Amino acid sequence: MAATMIVINDRLYVPDEEIAFSYARSSGKGGQNVNKVNSKAVLTWDFSRNTSLPDDVRFRFRERFFARLTNAGEIVIQSDRFRDQPRNIADCIEKLRVMIL
């Protein structure tokens, strides 16, 4: 079975084993399901374990987002923009893509 990954562009990717998702209830408007459905997505990327990105990309990322790194070397990105979990997952992935690019 081939490893899956998040594709950033034709030369950059992040392996799935460095990414974890968790889910929570969204805040704000959302109708009847807002307090029942875990539609908010939280992506945690273990940046400290990454070996797939070239050194120059890793250095630039670390310099630019140093303040967002946890003590464990992780980046946490969340989305509750949409009312459904799959679209919030996609939004988190897109946010990560933009940060890396």
C-alpha cells in the first residue's frame, strides 16, 4: 500500500503520518446542528519530524512561522468556516499549503 500525502505542488508534499486531525463543535451561527455536530477541524502538523520538504523550504517556514510552532515543534491550524467537517478539513489543508508555499 502506497503512503498517502498532502500535495503542496509538483515537488513538495507532506506525508500523512506527520498530520493529525481532531474535531470539535463549531461556535457561532449554524442552525440546529451547531451544538450537536463536530464540524470544526483542527489540523496538527508535526513540523519537527518533517523530512520531505527541502532544507531551504523548511528554513523559510521555520523563520516565518516560528511564533506559531508549539514547544513540541507542531503547527496547529483550525477551520470552522463551513458547516460540514469535510469542507473544514479541506480548508485546513489549503491553509497549510499556502503557508508552505
